[in-house]
Amino acid sequence: MRPFQEALEIVLGQVRPLQKVESVPLTAAYGRVLAMDIAAREDIPVADNSAMDGYAVRTADLPDEASCRERPLRVVEVLAADHLASSALKSGEAMKIMTGAPIPPGADAVVMVEHTRLEGERVWIGKPPREGNHIRVAGGDMRKGEIALVKGTRLTPATVGMMAALGYADVPVLRAPQVGILATGDEIVEPTAPLTPGRVRNSNSYSLAGLVSQAGAVPHLMGIAPDSEESLKTSLQAGLAEHDVLITSGGVSMGDFDYVKRLVDEVGLKVHFRTINMKPGKPVVFGTRGEKLFFGLPGNPVSSMVVFLQLVRPALMKAMQQPDLGFRTLQAPIAEPFSKTDGKRHFLRGVLHPGPEGTLQVRLTGDQGSGLLHSMGRANCFVVIAEDTQRIEAGDAVTVQLFEGEPLPA
């Protein structure tokens, strides 16, 4: 039985980063990894523009409080966001301006509309403006030729927006890992099938598909393979041929019908380990065939998700050349005691939440049985209990792995 850390190192040692590049539209770019540096094609913004709705003015006209009280400005034009001024701003004049509109020649400040009073065609300014007030200068965001996004950046909604602002309709990205997902077992039925004694709905394929997508890879559901050696062998061969990574759920324990564990050698996989000293998730088969990766995950829903997050996700992230392979990890006091005597590394489902006086605290989501999917659904983190730890008391600091996308509780 492999120690957990050793198993993780074996997995990562077998991963070869993907090198192929493809172009995808912006709408498909979220979560993908840039294949090259992206430079700004022009200044962003291309011209000085207003950061506020208000009035474009000349600061020389309003040098002090007295001038603001005594000298209203004549409003000579209204500038919408896409409207250029018809002439330069002259002394004693103002132009009403909307957010994003180009600053007219001669103006050197914008006064927020809230700090003005309009009377007919004249506007009173509440206090002397300062040069540059509320003006977004040309190139203030990015200069032409400046590297805006570096190769290897995993695209977020904000960086996809940056690509659009830079004028890119298509994005050069690394080819995403293609991941086959195969459920196994005669007892597994699809979600719409009625439950009869001995039947279990196929939750694993859909949980794993979501986790694969969240990691930035592409899931391919391969359905359910029955407990038939011939049928399962055919599915395994097809999965390895068609995908970069093949994941199965079920069939890796010690039962008479756990065929996955027995067939991996027959389909040409080099098996690196078959069990890990962790809970949940002890029975795990990891194998390789060339650069193809195979993960035989346990059938219990929570075990399947835990092993994916602890082993498969880091492998996918390394394949996509991402430096961050794990979770956001921190220390927090636990709300209740916990004991174990099995010498395994435990990954407990927990909820990180605000504690007293601005601190963070973690509590468990209840029964930690590996078949209880609801306890995983309520969790936002794992509580990691080391192999040599037998008991923790309420208030002890524990290692917390915050799930991807979960904010720190405020």
C-alpha cells in the first residue's frame, strides 16, 4: 500500500505536459491555458476618456473657491460615449460628458455631475477641479506592444474579457486534455432509471465530468460498462485509444466482479500502484500506456471525488503546464474532536466558516462515510489528518484544503 505522498509523486512523475496548440473562440476560452504571450495591439484606452458622467472643464478657469462661486461655465456641447467634440474647449466653457466619451481638446479635468449645478445653459462647479481629475489617459490600462498576458496563463472571466478588449476573437491555447469517464458495474443505472433493490444511480460520471471541466480539461462520458470481462476490456481499449486520460469508477476493490483491477494488465497498462494509504480512497489503480494515463477510482461516490481531487486534478494541471497543482491550504481550529487508529491519511469533508473575533474555524459536515454524497455537497474544504495523528481535540489547528472557486469566508 503506497503512502499518499509517494503515490502523488509517482503520478506527477508520469505526466508529460501537452504541447499542441489550437485556436478557440472567446466563448470557449474560459479555463483554457494560453499557448503564447499576448501583446496589446494598440493603447488601451486608445484616447483620453472620461471616467465619470459630468462636465469636461479647463482647470485654469476655476483656480480657487472664489472663481467657482462667481463664474459659471457655458455648456457648449453634450458628448456621448461614442461622440467626438466638434471643437476645442475654450476659456469659460464646459462640455457635458458621459462616461467613456473622449476628452475634448483643451479640457484637462472632469467634474462629477454630483458636484455641479446646472442652470439653463450654464453650470456651476462646486469646488476647484484638479488637473487630470476623472480622466482615463490613453494607454493607462495597457500600452501598444506591452505583454498583457503571458504564456501559461489559465484564462478567467477577467482575462477572457482582456482578450476581447485587446481585439482578439480567437485565442491560441494549449490543447486541453481529453478525459474519458467510464462507470462500471451491473448495479449502476442512469439517473432517470427507477431504483430497485441493488441498483445505484450513476452519480460518479457526472461528478467527475464536472471536476474535469472545472480543471480545464474536456470530459467525455463513455456510459456504463457491465460486469463482463469482454465488454469491459473493449471499453478500456477504446477509452485509452481515444483519450489522453481514462478514468473508471468502480471495479478496483477485492470483490469477485471487480474486473477493472484484473484487466489493466491485459490492455497494456503499466500499473504503478493499486492501493494508497488514504481514507477515503484506498483502492486506486494508477497505470500508464505510453503518455496515456489511467486512473481506476473507487466506486463509492465520495471516494471517487476525493481521489480525483487529490491525484487526478494535479495530473491534469501539470499536463496543462499549470504551476498550482493543489488547493489553497491554510490552518484553522476545528470545532469538534476526531479520532482514528488506522494510520491512514484522512481527507474529511468540512466547512470553513467565520469564527469568533474575525477568525476562521472549520467544522465537519457530519458522518464521513464514503458513500454519503450529501456530506460532500455541503463541504467547501477538506480537513487533512496526517497518518501519524490519532486524535485531535476541539480547538486544535488542522490543515484545511479549500476547494477551487471557494472564497475565504468573510
